[in-house]
Amino acid sequence: MNKYKKYCPNVFVIESEENFNRGDVVDVETRYGKINEVIIYNRLFERDGKKYYSQIRADGFNIQERAKLKSEKYDNWADSAVKKSDQAYQASNKHSDFLSLGEPIKIGHHSENRHRKMIENANNNMGKSVELSNKADSHADKSEYWKSRENDINLSMPESIDFYAVKLETAKEKHTFLKKNPIERSHSYSLTYAKKDLNIAMKNYDTAVRLWSVEA
């Protein structure tokens, strides 16, 4: 059975003993035993009789779709927590008309246990309401985070060639500008950092081309 193997950060390729061509749709088994259909892109290399291919999911699932699912999940959890918080708040006010009078607990009176129970329930439900409200806020924050990533592009996507081509051009321009204009460097390591960014951009672009170029 074809397997996933990590190629670089965010990228898993197919390990197989079979020969595939670009566009072939094949099954691949995850580490958890789930079977995915993937579309073969490029044959990257061969090692110990096994071939390694770049691929994408045939159902279109990628990091952007994952981000959307995550955002929807946390949205639903936030909505649920808000509703439960409201219910707990309402429950905490069930006996508010009586408790707001500030009547002291009558020790030894037949109403003592009921009075204490009212106060205990009101406190517990109010605490639960606050806890659930905080959970709702936390879920909402996570939902916003994943929403912000719904348009992310990384090396696991064929679109990364164009994306990293722009990154590379920008890095080249910045490095060239700082090299020619020392007075524009904000600190002594500006050119060093610009060169480092250029090297990273070049590596990412080269990797994207290797993974996804039709001429690879």
C-alpha cells in the first residue's frame, strides 16, 4: 500500500514501489489506517527501490479547507457555550426575587435547608455561567485565528510556485536595495537579515518548482 512520507515542513509525499504518471489517481494509507485518494504530480526521487511523488488530495482538501473546518468547529463550540452560559445565568436567577430581599437564614427553621440550597444553586450556576462565557470567548478567538488562515498558501499546494516566486522577487529587491544603499540600513545586521530572507525565499521557490512544476 502507498504511504505518506514527510518531505519538508507542511509537505507529505507518496512513498510507493509502483511507477505512476502525472495525473494518476491512487490510494494512499494514512498512519491511522484511513485511505485517501490523491492525484500524482511529480516523481521526486527514488531510494532503496521506492519512488516518491508529490501529490494533492483528490477531494480538494488542503490547508485552506482545514482552516475553514477549524473555524466552523470553533464557531459552533462558541455558540453552544454562549447558549449554555445563558441557561446557567437564568438558572442562577431562578430565586432572585426572594434572595434579593436579603432575608437571613433562619437557623433551625424548616426553611433553612431550602434557603441554603437556593443560595448554593445561585452561586454554582453563576460560576458556571462565567466559566462557559469564558469558554465561548476562547472558542471565538480560535475561530478568528483559523479564519485568518483560510487563504494561507504553503508548499503543500501547487499554487505555491507563484506565491514563492513573488516572495523571491521581493526578497531580491530588498537585498539589492540595501546592498546598494548602506545609508538605508536600519541597523548593522540589516543586510545580513536581508540575505538570510533571500536564501529562504530561494529555497522555498526551488522546492515549490520541484514539487509542482509541470517541467519538473
